[in-house]
Amino acid sequence: MTIKPNCPISKASQTLGKKWNLQIIYYLRERKRFCELQEAVGGVNPATLSTRLQGLEKAKIIRRHEIPGVPRHVEYELTEKGHELIPLMYALAEWVNKWQKLDE
């Protein structure tokens, strides 16, 4: 079966289907610093987290803020586009919880 390039599910999975991206989006419901996000997600190494954040920023799902000072730090937050994913993630979690219980 060939996946059509204009299929909306294919387009969504290109960004959201990458490892760690859903967790990153979920934990960015509140603005976080890089180190806070790494701790919240757990198990992701800094280089991978940085790469995923860059991809989500390019997709306009998150926004990066450089905070001046010594030491300088960076914070991330969801854009409007990113916030629109949160209800979908809650619905997905409900689906998993429902079927996980029934499948046991």
C-alpha cells in the first residue's frame, strides 16, 4: 500500500510521529527551560532533545525564548498551533486508558 503525500495523517505523523515529540509537546503545556523539559520527558539525551525542539520550532508548534543574563538560558513554550494539540493528546490518552484496561 502506498501512502499518499497529501494525506493529512501522513503529514501529521512526519512531525508528531518522531520519538519524543509527543512527550515534549505534552510537557510544554507550561513554559519550561531546557533542563526542566529534559527532566520531565526523562530518558532523552540533550542532543536528541535539541534536535526535536528545533524540528518542532520549524513546524511552528513551539516557540524558543532566549533569556539574557548570566548564565543565559533558553525557555520553550507552545504556540497557538501547539496548544491546539493538547485536547487531542488528552483524547488519545483516554483512548489508551480505555482499551488498555479492556485488553488486559
